[in-house]
Amino acid sequence: MSGLPQTPGGGPDRTGPPAAGPVKPYSFPTFDRRSLASGLQVIPVRSSHTPLVEIECVLPAGASRDPADLPGLAALAAGLLDEGTADRSAVEIATAIERIGGRLDAGTNWNDAVVGVRVLSANLEQGLDLLAEIITRPSFPDEEVERSRRNRLTDLLRRLDRPGVLANDHVNRLIYGDTTYGRPLLGTPASVRTVERRDLVGFYREHYRIEGAALLAAGDLDPEAFERAVAKRFETVAPRPVPPEPEPPVPVHDRVRIRIVDRPGSPQTELRFGHAAVPRSHPDWDALAVLNTLFGGKFTSRINLILREEHGLTYGVSSRFVPRLGSGPFLVSAAVANQGIGLAVRKISEELERLRQEPVGAEELADTKSYMLGVFPYTLQTVDGLLHHLNNLAVYDLPDDYYAPGAYMERLGAVDHDTLLDAARRHLRPERASIVAVGPAAELAPQLAPLGTLEVVSPAAVTRGG
């Protein structure tokens, strides 16, 4: 109550928002980043407020390394790591992790493959045993390969009924074309049917290198003891050079292109508006983070206030620069009332252009940076949050003090209105946007046709190579 302005009568004034309080101090846990003789980086962080330890092994085996003719291979390989090893079957692995009350999982994204285990700190040794086993000795049993293939084909079929998923797949295809980032991360029905066990084994042998990998841990652990325990399980792995990370090509577009994914009868439209942007390692990343936050990265952002509060077109709209090793996309996402799709696209484009033409005001910039500083400490409250930041440090080779309060505040403090204007002019491209609308074409086409080059496709176009 004390944060609210007071009325002349002494009561709280509820006609406006309360004044922002001071930014609360925070500390990022200290840690040592060490490399074993095998080339494995070890980054443990002690966080003793809960008797848990969460561990992730990040390996240079992401979907950007998929062969052009086998999209989805990396994702299938990662999903099979815990489905059988040289020592245990899938059932035995599941029983072992269940017996110690833990969780074991493996997956992939564009940048890397991630194999993780979460256990009580008392069961750390057993958890590390299982993690090392599935990373270094997977067997890819024939029956599990076939089961995974059937499950993936079912998943791909289900995706056709999920408008948000369709919108994401199609906008990636429209932005990047038939290049790495334009192909579905989970593959297509044709590629999944084509994959054989030897393809999976070959991908594993080529890309699952301990050299170039990082083992991250957060929780109730002793860093020195943890490093010794990791060394015991991975030190004997012979280092092998890691194949260079491929740089996915980025097609250059010279106009606005619009794709309607026709879903007759849809009560609303899933909208995506975007273009290729920059790698996570780009020196303008901090400026773009501030720019994105004020445009569409928080509830009181410009575009959310315009589309939701002023025009009532959506329950919410958001934007983000997607972090990747290559040139990831800038995306605006919303579910929009069908009758307002044309207005929504125009407003998004207008506001992005305004960022390129007008300096951000001092008050809006200060509020945005205050918001970013205010919410960041909340991301450090759980072991999951700590691991997310450690993952960024490892994958993007960021300095160890990147998230330290002094460094973080200094970087934000260096972002001024001139920096934002320069970043917007160099990295926002609404005149070359790729726009996807998943909804009823008969209602959407008349609104969108005047705004760019228009095409109408079926939901399955991406999986057929369209």
C-alpha cells in the first residue's frame, strides 16, 4: 500500500499505477569454469536452498547439423539416447532413474543437444552414472528406433491441428526457405520414414563429442567434489576435434511476403510477423534486448497496448529476438480476431518503422531498463533458472561475469536512445517481413492482399517442402 500515491484525503490514489520502487540488489552465484583433459567443460554452481541437483550436458549436436536430406535426424538421435545403452534396456534405464526419484531426459534444439538429469543431492552419484552411460554408450536398439519413428510420425500429424505450431513452422520456412533454419526441427514425414538406424549411429559418432561439450550443474553440491565425480566418468573419453558449426545461409528478401495457411472455420488467426536478425553473439544484442522489451517484450509494451488495449484485437501479443548461433529470427506472435488481421499487420509494421525513425523517449527508456533490472533476479530463484543462464554462458561462449550485477547493469546503462535508434535502423526490416496467418483464407485474404505478395497454402505445405 505504501507504494501507492496518496489522495488529498490521505487514502491511496488508485487512478494510476503505483510508482516503481528501487531496483532490488541480487547476486549471481560464483563458480569456476574448468576443462577436463577430455575437453569437457565443467561449470558447477552451488545453490543449497533445496536438496536437489540438476545437471545438463550440452553437446555440439544440434539440428543445425542435420543433413539437408534428413531434417529431424538430430532430434531423433537425441530422443533415443535414453532408450537403450550397451549395458541396459530402455525399461531398465527408466526403472533405475525412477528408483532414485529422479528425472532423465534428452532433446535437441538448433544450437545443441541437451541431456539432463535431476536428482536429490543424496543420489548425485547414481544420477551421474546414468547420465554418463546414456551419453557415452547409447545402443540405438532397432525396436526403439522403430517405436520412435512411429511416435514422431504421429507427432507430426498432430502438429497439423495446432495453429500456433503451424504458424511457427511456416514462418521459419518463409523467412529461411529451403535452408537449415527453414526446415522443420522435428523433420518431415518423408525424412522420418527414410531415417535408418545407421543414420542415427553415424550422426552420434560424428557429433556427440565430449570435446566441445559442457557439463552444467546447479543445486546442493560441492563444486570440487562434483568436478572429481565428473572426471571419474568422462576423463577417459578420448578428445576428438569437433566439426565446425555450420553457418546456416540466410536468404535475402526484397519485399513483404505473406502466407495464409488456410484453416476454414477457425474462430481466430495465429499471426507471425518476422525476418532474419542476428546471432546471439552479435555486439548489438543488449541494445536489441532493450528494444524488444519496450516494443513487445512485456505486458505494457508498445505493441501490446496498441493491439490489445486500443483496438481489442488480441488477448496479448509478444515479440522476441530468438537466440541462436546463426542469424536467428525476430518474431512477433499473436492470436488475432479474424476481422482485425489486416489492421494488426499494419500496426506492427508501423510501430517497427517508428522505432527506426523516432528516438525512444527518456522516460520510456528508463522504465524499460528498470523493468529488465527488476525481473532479472526472479530468473535466479530456481535451479532451472540458473541452468538456463549457465547454458547461455556455455553455448554462446559468454564471459563468466556476464550476469554479475555490475556487468549486467553496466551493459544496460550503456544503452541510450541513440544506441537504440542505430540498432533499430540496422536490424529491423518491416519492409522485408515474412508474415504468416493461420486461419480462414476467405476472410483473411481480402485484408492481407494489399499488404504484400500473397500466397495461400494448406497446413501440410511445410512437410511437403513448400
